[in-house]
Amino acid sequence: MNGYLKVNDSCPVCAQELHHQRADDGPAYVTILVTAHILGPLMLIAFELWRPNPIVLTVSFSIIFIAMALYLLPRLKGAFVALQWAKRMHGFSKA
Ligand SMILES: [Zn+2]
């Protein structure tokens, strides 16, 4: 990776070409899928256990959701590129 989400054109160690990766919307989709499936039930549990003020619940879970999504997004993008490389998808077969 080069920056937060930009994939390098090639690997700085082994020179594997990475410019033909096509992660597109996949990482964002999986990030939302995972984050929502973890935090959705937790939100219900937190509500049932502590009955917090709705604004406290909303603000705290929004912060957790954003932090978790920002943490997962570049890692899942890397995983998508790795999966495409491992399955020889797109231009990876020629390398
Ligand atoms: Zn490499």
C-alpha cells in the first residue's frame, strides 16, 4: 500500500506487478458487512443491559463503527488484492 488505500503499482520487495488489481467496491462492502454484523448485536446487548440514554448509545456506537471501519478497510483491500493474486484473477496470470 502507498498511503491509506492506494495500492502500489508493484511490490517494492519482489517487484510483483499489482497495478491490475480490481478491488473496486469489494473492500467497502465487506467492511460494512463485518462491522455491522459485529456492532448490530452489540448495540442490542448494550441497550438491554444498561438502557443508556439514546444519544449516548448513538454517539458511542457511531464512534466505534467509524473507528472499526477505518481500521478494517485498508486491511480488507489488501486481502482482496491478495485473493486476486492467489486466484490469478485479472492481469495476475501473466506475471
Ligand atoms: Zn512482493
